Amino acid sequence: MIIKSNLTAGIDEAGRGPLAGPVTAAAVILPDDFDFSILDDSKKLSETKRLSAAAVIREKAISSSVGWVWASEIDEINIHNASLLAMSRAAEGLNMPVGLYLVDGKFTPDLGTEAEVRAIIRGDASEYPIMAASILAKTARDLWMIRYSWIDTLWEFEKHKGYPTRRHAELIRKHGYSAIHRRSFNVPYSS
């Protein structure tokens, strides 16, 4: 039996470009009475505003979920496929049927569902459910990288979150790869 739903979920990912750590996606269903004024593309919000908005989203969302794909998986299947897999994992975590998935970008993950799945280029700047997903994915990934930095201090992940900064490249050259580095990514800023 197929259950029809009028619920819309936004899906977005964070962490395609880093040299280390997971790619993370979130799926979010917002209620009609949500305070949409707190939402924006996660990249346009300060860290403080992102964290504040993420707390409200987690509290007020009808349902939300985060999906992770780890560095070893990224190296095995490539970052494009890993991003789509993270989105699928996030969508699987929603605890109710969805009628429409709005996905940021040009490509849609295979969700194995009867629901419509629509890709929207720059949807994280135009669609509230995608904005909310963007915020949850970014804050979840950033917090994971900060916590990992407590275990593995050599690479200063709390500062750059795995992104390819000049300092991060220097630390890779000095210490080699950590357990969470993506071996298939090129290290920039050659010495």
C-alpha cells in the first residue's frame, strides 16, 4: 500500500570540498508555522547564527535527519556519489512519508520512493526546506570535525574543519594523512 503525503522535505549536503572528514547531508521537514526569517544559505550565516538556527530547526522541525559518508567511502566511490549517498541516508532517517523532496544542486539521489524528487540549482538560497537542511548539514559536520580534533590534535581540524587551507596543507606535509583524510583528494599549495 502506498501512503500519499503532502509533506515536503529539503535535502542538502556539506563537505564536498574538504581534504578530510565526512560529507554530511541533512533532510528536513518544516511545519507551516516555522519562523522562516532565521533561514538562509548556511554559507551566508555567521557561525553563531547557524548554530542558533540549527537548534531551532531541530526543535521545531516535523522531522529531521543527518546522513554521513566517511572518508574511506568517499575514496572508494568518489565525492559526487558520496554526496548523493549521504543525501539518501539523510532521507532514510526521516520518520514519515514525504510527497516531495527538494534537493540542492543539479543531481538527485536515488531515494527508492514514489515521491517526487526535484533538483534545484542554488536551492539553498531560495527554498526554505533546503536552507534548513543546509544549516543542519553544515553545523553537524563542523561540530563533528571539532570533536574529532580533540582526539587527533596534529591537524588543527577545529580551525579549518578539513577544508584545503594553506595551513592544513602544511600540516599534511608535516604529519602525513590522518585516519580521516581523503586519500583521493589532491593537497593544494605545493611547497
